[in-house]
Amino acid sequence: MALDGILIGVIMTGIVATFYAYLGFPAIAALLGAVSPRHRAIVDRRLGRRKVTVIISAYNEERSLETKIRNVLATDHPRDRLQILVVSDASTDRTNDIARSFESQGVRLIVQPIRRGKSLGLNDAMERARGDIVVFTDANASFTAQTIPRLLRYFTDPHVGLVTGYTQYETRGSGEVARATNLYTSLERAIKIAESRWGCCVGADGAVFAMRRRLFRPLRHDDINDFVIPLSVIAQGAECIFASGAWCEEPASDSVGSEFRRQARITNRTLRALWRHVGLLNPFRYGLFAFFLFSHKIVRFLVPVLMTGSVLALGLLAGLRWPSLAVAVIVVAVVAVLARSVVAPALASWGIVARPLRMVNIAVTMHAAALQGWWHFLCGRRDVVWQHDRSGA
């Protein structure tokens, strides 16, 4: 009986954590946002004469870089107040040549002779940055003419240290990966809007965010820059804000395998960053931000572990008390595997049937990827460099 109680407790912990992460916390964050003392955003819609540095990170981006540079040059900001730096992480294609072709327009190339990862490349670029505000972006992320101005206008408030936008993912192939990713980012966007009311936005979008140059602190080689930089800004007493009008577009591969590797890497690097910045969870020093950080990141990343424990506990409980149910669970698991590997491809042309199966496949795959990220974290593996999946398969 005691074992039954423990198993039921494990099952309920996983269920409660999941509901809290995806329903409870967003609702609490929205309520806190509604009653915050910061209802008005102090925004300057005038572009002014602020000096801005744009850092474009690139690795083998010959297909995207020219469009990206022209994209930034066309931004609605005075050209003589715009510095553009391209950081090439030992690219082996035409990336470097493309960047050099824009030297007459003020674009400067920084080449890392060996692959060192994005974070160390940003350190090199920040040593050459001359703008009061620095905008970070990727070569394959497309801005609008208003993206940078909409980031900049929030810096009129002297308390603001960092402003982040968000990414919309373009649909390719069947589009399920992009749709699932956009659904997830929509939830993230709603949470960040609420957190932003208190100046406590947790994390930034690596493809589109800006910060005051004086607040930058050098990154470690395995840091996940779009999470560690905001943590550093908060630790220095400045605010992190979400700009709902600042966005970019980025192509999303329809490869579930590519997203698996991406999610595993993000999980590993985020857990490592949380471990190094555990002091930010102290509510007596960091107030509401500690609550947002715990709920937004700690609980969210615990969900795959706790839910896996719940499923195992449910199977064990069924085996102890209802052997026939345990057999049924095994049968369902086998059918699920077959549905993923056999049935879904066979019904690929049956959109109304295949689409739900593919969405379930993506959800299960992302869950497994998070578990792999946890395993890499516990084993001490450090993910530093990676390569975009261009195959779309």
C-alpha cells in the first residue's frame, strides 16, 4: 500500500507540473502583468541619432547572408549611425566573400579561423562594437524595416538594459514543425509580455534582441547567449523588456530530426546556464524575477523528466494492481510506435488523418530530445558549435 501511495504521488507530481508549466504559470503571469505598476511602456518613437551596432552571426550562410545584409542596410535608421559586423565562425563556403563585398557600405567582417562557437564570436565582435546599443541577430533571420527602430525606442527608459523581439517561422514542406514551433513561441510570447510588465523578461530571442553595450559581460564558450546575456543584465540591476512589434522571419526545417538535435542542445545549454546562475533564484535579492525564472525555466525543463517518471510509475502501478491494464498499455505503446514509423507515412496523403499523427510525433520527439538534453547535462557534455540543417528532410 505504501508503494502504491508513492507511485500515485509520482504520477500526480508529473501531471501537476505539466499543468502548472503550460496553463497555471501563464495564467498567473498574465494576472501579475495586469496588476503591475508598469502599465505604460516608456517608449520613444523618434529614431534620434543613437549609434547602433548590428552583429550578424554566420556559419556557412552563403544562401542567406547577402539578403540579410541588404535587409539590415534597408532598416529605418540613419546609415551613418549604423555599424554592421559579420562574425563568420570559420565558414567554408562563400560567406566571407559575400560579407567583404559590402565593405564599401560599411560592413566589417570578423573571421574566426577555427570553429569556436557563436558565443566566443560575439565576444570578439563586442570588442569592436562602437554603438551605445548593440543588436544581435542571425544571418538567416529576416528583419522588417521597423524591427531595429522598434527595439531601440524602449531604451529611452534608463532602467531598460535589454529588449527582445520574437521570431516567426516560415512553413516548409508539410509545415508541421513550423506550426508546432510557432504555437510554442506564441505561448512564450504571451508569457514574456506579462513578465515584461515588471521588467523581468526571462530570456531573449537569439535572432532579434538588443542591449546596452556597457552591460555586456564576456561569454563562456559553451554559454547559450540569448539566455545568459539577459541573466547578466538582470544581475546588474537593469530590466529586460519584450517588444511585441519587433519581429523577424526565419525558415524552419520540416525535419523532425533537426528539431530533435536543436531541442536537445537547447536543453543542455539552458540547464548549464541555470546551474551557473542559480543565485538568481533568490527571491530576497531578485524579487519577482526569481519566481518568473523558476516557473518559466526550472519547472518547464523538469516537465519531461517528471512526466517520464509519471508514465513509468503508472506502468508499475498497473502491473502491481491491474496486470491486464499493463498488457493494454504495452499494446498501445507498440501501436504508437507503428503509427509513427509505418502508419503515418502510409497515410501521408490523407491530411485529416496524417496531420494529427505527425503533430503527436513531433510532441513525443521533442519530449525525448529534452530527456537527451538532460542526459548530456548530467554527463557533463558541452555543446558549443552546431550546423543548420539545410536539407529540409
